[in-house]
Amino acid sequence: MYVALAVLVASVAAHRSAWLLVVILFLAVWLTIKGERRIISALVVGAGFLPFFFVSFIQLTEPSPLPSIFQLTWTSEYKINGQKLRGFTKTETGEKLYTVYTFPTEQEKKYYETTPITGFTYRVQGELVPPDPPAHVYAFSMQDYLVSKGASGTFEVTSWTLVSEERSIRTFLAKQRFQLKKHIEATFPPSLVAEAQALLIGLQDNVDDELQRAYQKLGITHLFAISGLHVALVSWLFYEGLLRVGVRKEIATIVLLIILPVYGFIAGGAPSVWRAVSVVEFVMLMRYVKWRVPIDDALAISFIGFVLLEPGVIFQVGFQLSYLATASLIYSGVIFKQAKSWFMQSFLLTFVCQLLVYPLLLHHFYEISISSFLVNIVFVPLFSFVILPVNIVLLVVTYVSMPVAKLLFLVYEPLRIWLTEAILYVQALPFQLWSPGKPAIWLVCVAFISVLVGFYLLEERRYGRFAVALLVPVFCIHLAPLLYNETKLTFLNVGQGDCTIIELPFRRAVYVVDAGGVLRFEQEAWKASNSPYEVGKQVVVPFLKGKGIRDIDIFIVTHADADHVEGAEEVLEEIRMREIHVTPGSLGKPVMNDLLAEAAKQRVTVKEKMQGTVWQVGETSFHYLWPQDVYYEGNDDSIVLYMQQASFQALLTGDLEENGEQQLIRLYGSQLADMTLLKAGHHGSKTSSIEPFVELLKPELTIFSAGLNNRYRHPHDIVVERFISRDLPTLITGTDGTIEIRIRDGSWLVDIEKDLVQ
């Protein structure tokens, strides 16, 4: 296990910083002080430095430039979504690429939907494009994803020609998996297809989003991922089946050694699957040659093999959770022996596993399910010993006799639907999640140490000290986001839209102005994505949760345009809002329907607000300067928010255009002069930020919230020139990324992708 730890550190050092190799030296010194044999310390040092050089100079070498025309071979990791075919391919030199192909016609898409292309080699032309940067530090990073998959870049195909089709065991198994997927779709009732595909072949593409979120809240998402328990169950069923038909144990063992990798491939080849398969294979092989290998050593050898074959796998969340959870179970035997009943033993199994991975879950997802500690006691055995075997039986029966299968479905489907309804009901109960935000890395390390210390105290039956050891870091993590003494304004990079988050010192209040959105255009049905991009869910919510924002005091909808309000409903589904403010007359617009429906469901007050609304929190005051009437006419009726803290003044103008700006000049005149910060109106369109308005405000910094390379060419060159000609600095969310303004004691800083500007 120490060697595996050294290999882990070496791989991280190769990807991040060679200075991390010092950790290996500390580990070797600690082992020597502990009294371990010197050979162990030497082995740890060698297992650290040698893999470091192997990964750095062999696995992570810079790939050679791609020729204009070359050949690509598709792996089994690909998906068709809308008009796009995306997945991983390999070049003739073995380089791995994330490849994107756009179908020109519906007929071509249908062909690829019905044809497995694993092993298909194409002669291609195209372009290697850099991955889009993440919208913010808490958002999905395509670059990190490529690293975790061992891919060197994203390649967009412009034209291709099929060259050959590989004939191998790998492609044969890929075809069988594809046919199995189609068979399930053709024979299982629609309500059971997603579950069967997830449990039997590890395919989760068709799992309903609402149900997926319910599983996340309850902390049982892992039940839909094929894991060690699945592999163990399949191995036991197959092995016992062979013995029952008279096959000798030796022959049954050899057959199982052959079958397990086949099952691993057909099951989707996730890290949890290969971890279980490789450990079982290694232990069985060693026993076959009369060698006894402890299970922890088998796990460590499996880990080392994984990392050396594909170093980036250490950054895959599934890989991390799989090995960490398994290690927690292996080393907690003393704790499990304290259980006096099956219920207590089930609780301890869940408790130990969830406890060890909780710092990792917070690091990746910024929240954990509190209910999972109890819910898993019921759902783990239910899925493992009832639902999974039932799905296996149903699959076999569909091949043997469809009439019998239909009869079984008549019995099972209503029961499964009832269970789904029960899951949806339970997940809707309050206080399911703890969402403290993403802890600092040092707090994550402290949390891990506290868990290990806690396990030791639990083994020693020192329950009081155990509770203290765990709860102190928990309280620190929970309170950390509330301890800063500065005001923060964050302009989120939500593409072509607006979203601003205002946080007051010590989290006295949090205000969110707009939530972005996507302007949907009519297109042919076959081009539509199965999982449309949702700004609220994929950009705004991760940011709020990453910051540990659990409540929004006021959510402000400046006006009823999709690029400002479409994401609001998705935010409200995940983050509690105390009040929603909208511009007068906008409630009847169709784009507001989803937000209003969700607000009514959650009993959130919606208020129309206009000029004259004023409130103050501490030293910070807020004023609505506009609109002046209750008749809604569009952009020029946007809510305009003025904020002041000491000498710092900010003006957020929504989509205000020329007429609205003229009215502000008429009403407030010199009161708006020498503005500190301006969020320019209408994304910098040429109908906004007029000359007199810019001349009056002369903001020290102007921010345009506009998407990169947007079709409207916002901000317009003419508008930007108005600021440049006056030596007034500007920033654009689309090109500069998410922008954070930090205000304290009359001074302010701008944080742009970690670069601070006075």
C-alpha cells in the first residue's frame, strides 16, 4: 500500500509539480522512524521516482503535430447527441484524441445510430481546437477531462472517408455491447430501459435527469454504477452455476478468469468495474498457483497498474472514489466487529465508507448527502440482491421467451414505478444535503486526517473523542465561507447573458441579479440535443454551491429576456430564495412561466419593484433607479440597481438602451458622475452606452457581459471605442472569463482568472 501511495504522488507530481516528490521522501523517512525495514523505504523511494520519470518522459511527452490528412480509429467511448458524434479516437501513433464530427444529414445520423463504430478507421481532415476554458473555477473543465482520459486534444472533423474496420476481440465485444443495448431498448418497457442499461451494461445516458438528481440527493447514485458488488455477484452466480452443472472447480476458475474481463468490457469498463475485475483476477490467479496474497496488496497492485497504464486516471472522480471506498472497507474490520446486529453492521459499512470519502465529495461536488448514511442501509441490499438479480433474470428471459418476459414485466414494472415514486418523495424532504462549498485544499487534508484519527479512536471505542475529531473540521468547513470581511461582486461568464452575484461581508446577505439563459432557435428535430445546455444548472448553480451559498436573500430579474431569466428556474430548484424581484409588467411574459411556477411550488414571494425601492445592510446601500412606471416595454424597462459602499459606487443596468440611459441622465444627472463600476447595458450593443451617458459616468471600470464570438458581435466596436477614447478600462466576460470585484475599507481589487489588478 505504501508503494501504491508513492506511485500516486509520483503521477500527481508529473502532472502538476515535481516539488510534490518531497512527499515521497517524507514518507520514506516516516517509515524508517516507524521501524520498517530499510528495504521498504528504499522501495517506496524507487516506486516514487521511477514512475515519475516514466510518466513525465514517456506517457506525458508532447505529441507531434498532426498532419493535414491522417487516420483515426474509434474506441468504444463515443456518443451521439443531436447533430454531433463525440468520443475518443486513436491515431496511427497511438495518440488519443477527443473527436467531434457533425452529421450533415439525418440519414447519416441514423446510420451511425444503428452501426457500432468501435474499430472503424477513417482518413480524416479537420482541425485541432483548444478546449473552451471553464466558465469559472467551480465549473466543468474540458481540459481537466481530457487529461483524466489521457487525450492530448480536441479534434473537429471536417471530412472523412472510411478506410477499414478492425476485426478483433475488442471490436467483437463492443458490437455485443451495442447489440445488448438495442435489445434492452426493444424488449424492456420504456420505464425500465434506463435502469436495465445502467445496471447491466453500465450505460447511464438514458437515466432521467430528475431521477438522477434524486439519487444524488439521497447519496445512492453509486447504485447505478456497476461496482465491485456487481462484479462479485456476477462472479458468484457464474461460478456457482458452473459447479452446479458438474464443472470441476479448477476448470470453473479458469473459465471465470476468462469471462470476467469480457464482462468488464461489456459492462462499460468504468474504473470501478476494472478495479473489481483486476483485484478478483489477481487474487484468483495467485490462489491458482498456490500463493496467498492479502486483499489490500491485490488492491494496491491493481492501483499501480492502472496509474502506470493511464496516469491521468488519478483525476477521474470515479477512480478516486472507487479505490478510496474499497480501502475504507478493507481496513475497517475491527470497527465492523463491534456490530451486534445485521442492522448495526449495515450502518457501520455505510458509515465508514461515506465518512472516508466525504472530503473528496466536497472537493469535487461541494455538497454531500446527509441522508445517505441511513438511506444506503436500505437501498444497497435492495439494489444488489433484488433489483440487479431481477434485471439479470429479465434479460435472460427476453432471449428465451418474450411472452413469459411480458408477464414478468406486468408484475415488476408497477412495483418499480412505485419505488421510483417513493424515491422522488423521499428526496423532496428538506435538509437532505450539506452544502458548505468547496473547502480549501488544506481543509480537505485536515478533514482526511481527522477521519483517519477518528477511525483509530473508533477502534479504541473512544466515542467522545471520535466525535470531537470529526466535528471540529466539519464546523471549520461549514463556517469558512462566512468568515471573510469584504464585499464581492462576481460577474459570471454565462455566455451571451447576464448574471451578477453580490455577497456582503460575513454573508450578511447574498443577492443575485439575473441568471443567464440560452436563446433557443427553431431547428430540425433530428438536430436537437438529447440534453440541452442549461446555463442555470451547468454554470450558475455550480458557482453558488462552490462558494457555499446556500440561500439567496433577493433574486433580481432585471427584465423578461431569455438570456437573463431562463436559468433562474434551474437555480431556484437547487438554491433557496427568500424573495424574487421583477420589473413591473413582466410577469405575463411566457419566458417567466417556469420561474413563476417553481416559485409558487416553493412558496417564494415574487414582488414587482421599481424606482424608489431602497434598503441598506451594514455600510452598503442599494437603490432601484429605474423603471419609473408599471407598463413593460422591454429592454428599457430593466431594473437598474445602484449600489454604494463608502466611496465605491456600482451601477448595474440590465439591458438598458439609449432611451433608458437618457432618462437616468435626466433624473439623476451629476449623482451618477464618476462611477466606480458600470455593468454596461445590453451587453454593449450599439444601442446602449451612449456618448452622454459614458461621458457623465466616466466609470473606473466597465464590464460587458457578453459571450465569446457571439452572433450579435457584442460588445460593439463603436461602444468599446467610446470607453477607450476616454482611457476608461473595460472587461468582457466572454474573453476575460468570470470577473470578481472585492471591496474592503474603501479600496477594491479585480480578480480575473486569479490575476489581480488594482
